[in-house]
Amino acid sequence: MKKENMRVMHDKRTKEESKMRGFLIQVRRKFTAAVLGGMTGAMLFNTTCYAAATGTTAVTQPLDNLKTLVIAVIGAVGVIILAKNVMEFAQAYQQQDSSTMNSALKGIVAGVMMAGISTVLAFLGF
């Protein structure tokens, strides 16, 4: 008698599992179709760009300002890093600590690179 009850319960479970699998397959198909439709719609949107016929400075000026600001911030941080590492190198040299001197020299090189980034980008034409 117990085996029959277990078989009936197992059959119920398999029926419920198959119903759930069918439901999940339907949800996945609908979700996939919705996502692909949304992506297709987003790709087909038209974007209107309003630019003057005589020049594009109205459009590119904010980007140039942002570029100048970012380069200036990087340069300022580079000067701070350079000054900090020069002081660390001087202290390490005074104490004859070679490992700290080595890391300070690496920091000095990084600070010089960051501080000189604006000059390098101007040389490259950015």
C-alpha cells in the first residue's frame, strides 16, 4: 500500500514539475522576444542633431572644456604625488632605506608622468 502511495505522489510531482517547466519555457520565450524587440526599437530610433551650418563650436566646446578640466586635474594630482614622493625619497635617503627609496623613485616617475600629461597631449595634438 505504501508503494502505491509513493508512486501516486511521484506521479503528482512529475506532473507539477512538467507544468512548471512548460510555464518557465513560455516565460523565457516571451521575455526573450520582449528584450529583442526593445533592443531593435532602440537601435531604430532616429536622433536629430542640431548644429549650426557655419561651425561646430557650439557642439564641441563643452567637450573641449571637459577635456581641459580632466587633463588639469590629472596634472594637479601628478604634482601632488611628485611632491609627496620626493619627500619620501629624501627621508629614505637620510635613513639609508633602499626599499623605500625604490618605491619613492617609482612614485616620482609616476608623478612626473601625470604632471607632464598635458604637455604630451598638446604635443600629440589633442
